[in-house]
Amino acid sequence: MKRNLFRKTRIATSMSLLLGATMHSAIAQEATADADDNMVEVIEVSGIRGSVIRSMDIKRSSQGIVDAISAEEMGKFPDTNLAESLQRITGVSIDRQNGEGSKVTVRGFGPDYNLVLLNGRHMPASSLEATSASTSRSFDFANIASEGIAGVELYKTGKAHVPTGGMGATINILTTKPLNSPGLKATFGVKGVIDESSDKGDSITPELSALYSNTFADDTFGVAISGSYQKRDSGYAQANTGGWRTYPGTVNGFDWAGGNADWGGLIPDGDAATAYQNYPDPSDIYSVPQSVGYNFHEIERVRTNGQLTLQYRPVDGLTATLDYTYAKNDVDDRYNDVSAWYNFGPSRAEFTDGPVVAPIVYTEAFGEPGDLAMGAGQFSTVNENKSLGLNIEWEVNDNLELVFDIHDSSADSLPNSPYGSNNVIGTATWVRSVTTTNFSGDFPVLDITYPTGQDSIRARDVRVTGSSFRNSQMRSDIQQAQLSGSYTFDRGVIESVDFGVSSSEMKNRSAFSNVQQDNWGGIGEAGDIDPSAFTRETIGDKFDAGASGDPALQHEFFTWDFNTIRAIADQTYGGLGSVGDCGTSFCASSDMTTDRRTKEEINAAYVQMNLSGDLGEMPYRLSVGARYEETDVTSRALVPTYSNIAWAGDNEFTLIGTGTQEFTELTGSYDNFLPAIDFNLDLTDDLMLRASWGKTMARPGYGDIQGGQTLNPLVRINGGSGARGNPGLEPFESTNFDLALEWYYGEGSYASVGYFKKEGVNFVNTGIVQEQTFGLPHPAQGARYDEAVATLGSGATTGEIRQYIIDNYPDTVDANGFILGVPGEDNVATFDISIPVNQDEASTDGWELAVQHLFGESGFGIIANATIVDSDLEYDVTQLEGQGGLLGVSDSANLIGFYDKDGIQMRIAYNWRDKFLASTVNGLGLLNPVFVEEYGQWDINASYDFNKNLTFFVEALNITDEAVRAHERSELQLVSYTETGPRYNIGARYTF
């Protein structure tokens, strides 16, 4: 029988040695198929050329659609950040935080739909939200340094042996294994980071990394240890709006009855016909901005990573691996801002044409001067990831291999300040007589007219306003045990059968509290704060001159030190109301008001059969498998408790709280059967056809499955309303089809075209169920109420009925004059409870095109790829009602040129991502979409091998200083315009 072989390069045979063990033997078999049939001398090719050849060979030898990235050399990954390397893969796009790669979207499925593994193990993830408890399952690649990573594999199609959670893709991060590359190997790197975005940080910050790997006792025992320390001082300047309020168009010009008298509706400054140019038509929808401002951040990030791997192979065929990974990411963010809040009084505006109408210029005048707000914030957080695992591989005999793997991993996100995780204090001076914003360009121009007789702001007039001290926490723990195996047959069409079972317990806690003072109109008196605490600065010089060069731009504002003003406010206004742990209103509280705790117990089993043979003269490989999982969910949440319902006014019913909170628990379960079929056909020695079909899944967000039930404190005469999570939600599930044609026409060179389609179901929407929560008696649903109606007649008002009960049943009235429900006599109130439900479906399909070409032995090479993706779950900006939308769907492309020869390496890379939907809720919490506009970035790096041990290098990221812009329904409805600036690295690496 003709075996399914591909032409071996000198890299292909040693591929598994260089990348190390992956998930388990089944994956390793894919990467090393037929290596025993073509034994060749292993010659390691390093650098960019070696990396792209290894990545191509992994792609070629794999079943299904798999892409990979491998280290160019030990301790040197293609990019300084894992997410930034992943974005070079077709179908992968990234989100950036502070100019650095953070989370990944694959084929239109956002970070929560993708699973990240570390050496084949489910990696826990945690994150923090600024103003709420986090609900996300997504992994932040900014926590992991790239220096200790040997490779990354990205599985775009489902695999029976791959843990579930990656509806979009599964990303497996690989670390160094000493026995896979015997002998002494060590490298040490030092780097200086020059970040032009920081005005106050160090001009150059250090990054240190080291990796040591060695084997002993005739290569039966191995140790690998790596560590890195990275400090980065950076910043960004941002123009933003606080969100937009959207309304339907008017009838016959300005129309009070049409709803535009609502707060945020248009009120003309004078006659509507002259106040508004191009006034919205009745069929239009229009938006007005809530606020316009500018904020300036200074960030210090310290990332510390370490990995230790111990391996022992006492006899051939038995290998034990113990590994520990630690990652810590400290982020301190200090910012100052200036903003103007629109109060929606008399206004003037120039509007665009419909149907989505936005102001080109918007102006409000004030009878009395309005406030110019100048705030400051302190965001201090720390993320920690820990993973301890034991893996034992046992080749029982020539046919059977077993792998046992167990690990215990955790992820923590916590405040890193005594005041909380996200803290803001506001100050203001009242100087806005007229406020105008011009939205016609990419950058919004805020123009403020001072009161008559005043030509500048004055520090003596500044007063403290509102404040918020937030405590956000999240922790995830995963304990997992896996037993897998592979049985290889000596002959026949069936080459091998892979099988395995696993048991996992995943725990998550997400909590939040907030000590907030809403004194935004100001507290105290002007002059309470020494004017020397404020520094006068200008806005325009903090942005690129091309963006902020308009002479109408507000030219001045005050900055101040957060800790200084906090201390003054703490002494002067500390006893305002709600207090935190410090006893005043100016620190966070550990008394959590939101506290969600979820436990998911997952038992799984899989089997996969691997076949090979020939269709005529064309070798094929076929894998047919299925994974079955059972998941039990226990979800608890802290919620307020209630004891009764009070009839407080004629039509006013309110809940009476117990003054305490308690955990309520809900449970759910589901099971999934996930088949997977991968077919590879060698049309010729160089041309391969792939086809895959299967199902993948991702679990709902923690907020959707929370166990708590909250009730709205106001109740109607016929019942109330509330909301809770739904642990019984089915997971998101996708049926996937892939078809790809790949041409491997030379060493390290290939071209491919692929089509994919994903049919997603069980996307979450909101439904209503009726429940009698807490068994609360309703005072207007019982015998006394019926008696009053019978006595007074059907025409009696609720006020008359209420007074009848007060007069005749005084024992049901409390000291406040409120009628209380009587347990056992009044009917229990029914509440309409909003819960997450599985409703929406979405189909996503697209094309992936890729070319990689090495120009012979010239040293030059090029990589180009593009992804075209489309989803039928698109957001219609012309509709006002709330909508779903698949977040992150966008086209993307990469172009990379490189040179690698004679010790000189150079690479220039361009990455582009088209506009995508980032959220269906804006910053005000309103149902308006937020789109991130198309973005492209150029990066360059170069290195020179001074000798065989010492290498010098330089790196430059975002060299053209691109800005990121986001908008709502119209491009004129700016959400944010953010400049992060370029950054440069210079350093050296010594390899032993």
C-alpha cells in the first residue's frame, strides 16, 4: 500500500523535537506521521526562515485546518506579544489595549468564543471591568510574555481529543521540553523599550529574559527554566464622547408631542427652522452627544513570567513531565481628563442627511455658566496566572501508548491599590456659556465660550464634584485529569484509534462593589483646595498636530495629582454618606454588592479512528471521531432579600428589604455530542485537498448563568419584575464545514485557498418567565382588597380602596402608613423575570487566502494572506430597537516581507483589519452599537548576529503612529479617537 507521505524537508523530521509535546499522543502523531519511514539527518535551521518552514510543515502534516507559529530561536518569538504573532495567521484578528495585542477573534468569533490551552490543558482566564463585575471567559494574551514560548498551534476545525470551549478556534500554547532537545541550551536577552506615548514615564525601560535547558544522566533527566521581567512606561491620548442618545425623527419640524421633549430631544435655541440646519425628517433617527472630552493616560506595566519544567525518562517509552507556569501582570494607570457635559437645553445644530442623522456641529448655550469638568483617575490592577501539571507518557508496547495528565491552574485579577481597582475623582469650574463641538473630522473639536469678562480658567474657582471608588475582583480555578491513549494497527486501512476520558472542575468568582458620591454639581466651596495643587496645561499639544490643529479647540485645562486631591477630599468631605473600608467615602469597600460564584463539572469521553489508503493513485488520510460531554452547572449569587410588599401610595407599591443579602443558588445541566471528520487527499505530491466537518461549542458568559435573582423595587398592582441568570442555558454550538486547497511547491513555500462556513445556534437573547419569588404577599391581591372593591363599587379609585383598608384593617398598616401584605391571606405576588434564553442563530462564512514564498537561497521571503468573512447576524443601524449582532466580524489581511541570510535578519509586517461591531450597548448603557473603524499597522524588526552566540536587534511597532477610532451609528457619532504612538525596542541576546 502506498503510504500518505509528503516530501520531507530537513525541518519536517525534527519538527516535534523543536516544538515539544502537544496535547497528548494523538496530536503528536499528526505532527510526526511517517517520520520513521524517512530517517534523515536533523539540521536545525533557525531564524525567520526556520520559523516559517516549521510552521508550514505543521500545517501540511496536520489533519484538519491547523496553523502554527514556532519560535525563531530559543527565547525568540516572531513578535514581542503572542496576540501580535497570532494576528499574522489567516482568519485571526486582535483587540489592542494600550497599543499592545490583548485578545483574539478567529473567523468572526470573538474572544469569549475561543479556547486557550497551555500544553493541551484548559487555561483559566480572569479579567476586570471598570464599572461592573466581569462576565468574560476570554484570555488576555498580554499576561504572557513570548520569550518562554516554543510555539503556538491554532486549531480552526473541531477535534475529538481537543477540550471544548473553542467555538471559533482552539489555541494551544507550547512551552519548552528539555528531553525533546537534549543537551545544554541557554539564552539571555536584554532589551530597552522606548515608548514615545509616555510624557512622564522613563524614557527607556528594561526587559530581561533568560532560558536554560539541559539534560543529565544520559539524557534521562531534563530541566528547563525560563523567566522574564518586562517594564513598560506608556500612555495614550484619547478624545471621546460619553455616548450618544438616539431618537426617532420629528413630525412637521420641532414636535413636543412627538417625544422630542424628552431629555436629550431637540429644543431649539430660538426658532427651530433657523436653529437647526437640515432638520431630521420624520422617517429619520437622529442622535445627540452626551458629552465631549479628552483624557490623557500614563501607564506603568510590569510583567513577570516564569516556567519550570522537569522531565524524567527512566526507561525508553516512559516519560514523566512536571511543569509549573507563573505569570503576573501589574498595571498602574493614572489619567487626567477634561470634558463638557451636554444638558440638552436650547441648542443649535447642523445635521447630516438621513436616514441615520448625526450633527456635524452641535451647540448649546446656558442661562448660567455650565461646568467644565476636570477629573483624575487611578486604575491599579494585578493579574496572576498559575499552572501546575503532571504528564506521564507510557508506550506500553509497539502498538499502545497511554498518556495521563493532571493539572491545577488558577487565574486571579485583583485591585492593586488600597483605594480599589478603578477610582475616579471629579473637579470642575463653571465657565461654559456656550459649548460647541465640531464632529466633521476624525477628531472632535470642543469649543467653549467663557462668560463675559473672563478669558481663562482660574484654579481658585475649582471645586471637588463626584467620585467613585470601585473594587472589582475575579478568580478562576480549573482542576482537570485526562487519560488518553492511541492504539496503532500493524496493517489494514485503519492506522490507529485514539481514545480518552477526562474530568474537569471549573470554578469562577466575579465580584464588585462601588463607593460612589454623585455630587457632580460640586461640594464644598471654591478655594477649599490650594490653587497650587492644579497645573494649567493645553489640550492640542497632546495629540498629533494634524488631528488637533483646529484653532477653535479648547486650549486649556487643569491637571492634578490623584493622591493629593484624594487626601484633601478625604479630610474635608469624608463623611458624605456611603463609606469604604477606610471609614470615609474616598476608598473602596470589600463589602461586595455583586458576587457571582459558578462551578462547572465536566465529564468527557472521545474516540477517533484514523484511516489511510489510496483513491486511485492519490493517498488519503481520514479521521472520524466524536466527543461526548456532560456538564453540570451550580451557580450562586449574592442578592438583596425582601420580606414584604408595601402599598405606599395610591399607585405605589414597593418592596420591603430585609437589610441583608444572601446567596441564592440555581443549577443546570447539559450534554453535547460533537462529531468531527477530517479528510486529506494528496492530489499530487505537492497539491493537497482538505475537507472537514464537525461541531464545536463555547460556554455562555458567567453573567448569563449567574444564580442570583434581583427584583425591581417598584411593584405594580398586578405584580413585579426582575432578572436572574439561567444556568440551564445550552452552550453556543456551531456546525462547521471547511474546504481547502493547498499547494506546497517548494521548501517553505506554499499557496492555499480555503472556504469555511459556521452555522451557530443557541446565541443568547432575553426571555420572560413568571415566578413567585420570596413568596411575598401582595396587599392589593387578597380578601381585604376584594372586600373594598365590593363595598365601594367597581368605579372606586386605588386611592379610595387603599383608604378603605387603612380605615378598616389598621393592623395591616405599619408606622409609615404603608399597607403591608399579610402572609397566608393575600395572594403571593407574581414577578415577570427576565432571563437569558437560547434563541438566536447566526451563519458565518468566508474565504481564506494565503501565500508564503521563499526566494531560493537569496534570503528573501514574503508572506501574504487575507480573510474575507461575512455573517447574517449583522447590526442594522437604521433600526432603534435592541438587536443582536456577532461581535468582531471583519475582513483582515497581512503582508510580511523578510530577509534572513548571513546573520542578518529583517522583517517588515503590515496588518489590516476592517471595521467591526465591538458592542451593542454604548457607554451610557443604551442600545446603540459601537463600531471600531478599520485599522492598519506597520511593524519592523531587524537583527544582526555579531557571532554565533551574540545577536543585536531593534524593533519598531506602529511606526506610522496610527490612531484607533470608534463610532456609533454614523461615523460622525464619535465614540473614541485614541493615539497610542509608536514604540521601539533595542537589545541584545546571548545564546550558549
